[in-house]
Amino acid sequence: MSCLNQNKVQPPQGPTRRKPIEERLGDEARFFKAWFENPMRTGAVSPSGRFLARMMARYVDPAGDGPIIELGPGTGPVTQALLQRGVAPERLVLVEYDEAFCGLLRKRFPRCVVVQGDAYDLGKTLAGIVDGPVAAVVSSLPLLNCPEAQRRGLIERAFRMMKPDGCFVQFTYGMVSPLPLRSREGMPKDFWGEASPPVLLNLPPARVWVYRTSKQTAKARPGEELIVKIKARRDKALDEIQETREKVGSRIRAGAAKARGEIVERTRRVRDDKSLKPAFALLKRIGEQRRTG
């Protein structure tokens, strides 16, 4: 059963698809504009790549129930990956600070709930929208731009809203966990973090961290961590195969376009060669004679 305010849900959404190149270039421009106007809040000059988005989505169980909160969705690459993974759009609550991005998200994902507000104050931002425990929080926020206390406060508030088996998913371009894993004064709860393999196909390369409470870690089944690593390596190999296919296809298309251009150019040169005009005229007369019998 959904715990969302259903008045926020809009008409049905069409099937997910890969965005055309024109739309992807438009997203790059929008992101760069948002970063230029407020680099500390946006944190990146381009949206997350699809391989990074897929890696983040893998940590979310699409068969579960309860809302899934996405923080800082921007133009929606991670949202798209979550939907492609099988998450029902009605479960997604997208918390975005930028007004222009909010308008774009509502247009692209009409069945998701889009909330304009401060992700670092989730209780206030989601008041009256999320009424029950959250299944997961997926974040693309630039956490390393913020003080540690603010980052710690974010995950504390997120886990207070979550189910006991919920998780907090965050990506980073850094080498270490973007969220503190040890207790600080006034912050008594510890968290356990697991890092994904590096997403080398993203530019720049990134890594995904998934956080759970220490209590959940103690209940983890033996061998579960190994299974997760094996699945991550398999998924990485599949992504690399797909990337190779796309690169080969792109080269073939580029080669075909170049060959067509060369044929057109050579044809034009032959047509414009004055020394060949008598031969063309003769061929034209022969053709006309054959048609008239």
C-alpha cells in the first residue's frame, strides 16, 4: 500500500526509453547553467551518466513497498534508471531544489511526485506528502561540498523516516565514503557503508555507496557480501559489453556517413567536369533513342 499523498500523482506515464542526442545535449546545457549559477549546490557540470545511474538503481528493490525518495534528481537520469529497473513511478518522490529542474521532471515523469524543497530538511520538505516509512533514499547531492555535520544530519533524518531494512544510496567522485561512518558527539548512531566497484565508464569515474544501520549489518546472511560483489562484477561486464556495442555501432554509422559524403562529392565532381559533358550528352541521346524505339 502506498504511503504517498495521491493528490500529487498525475496522469499515466509512457514507457521508458533512451533519450535522443538532442535531449541529452539539452540536459548538459541545463546542468552547466545550474552549476554556473550555484556550483556549491549543483556540484557537477553534467548529469550522472547512465552507467552510474544504473549502478545506483541496482541497490533498490523494485519488488518492495513504500516510497522511494530521490534527492537531487536534476534532469532525471537516476529516476529513469529506477523506472527501467522496475520501480513503480507512483513510489518515487523526487526532491529537487532547482525550480527549472522541477518543471522538467514533472514533464518527463508525470506519475512521480516532484517536490521543490531542501533535501537537507526532509521532515519539513516532505510534510504531508510522505505519511509512512520509506523503503530507500537515493541521493545525487554533492555531499562533499557540505560540512560533515550537515552530511551526518542528512543521513540521520533519512534513517528516521526509513523502514528497519531501508538503505541510503549515494554516489561520489571521491575515494572515500562521502558520509561519516563513526559516531560524533550528539550523533550516537553508527552506519555501515558498502562501496560499489568503480564506475569507470562514467565521466568522471565514480563510485556508489550504500548505507545501512549497524543493526542491519549484524543480521546480514553469511556470504551475502560476496554475492553482491559477484553480481556487481557481472553487471559491470554487461555494461562494458553494451558500451562496446554502442561504440562499434557509432563508428560504423560514422564510416557509412563518410562514404556517402565521398560518393556524393565524387558524383558532383564528375557532373561538373566539362571534359565529360560530350560523353554525357551522347549517353542522353542514346537513352532518348531507345525510349522512342
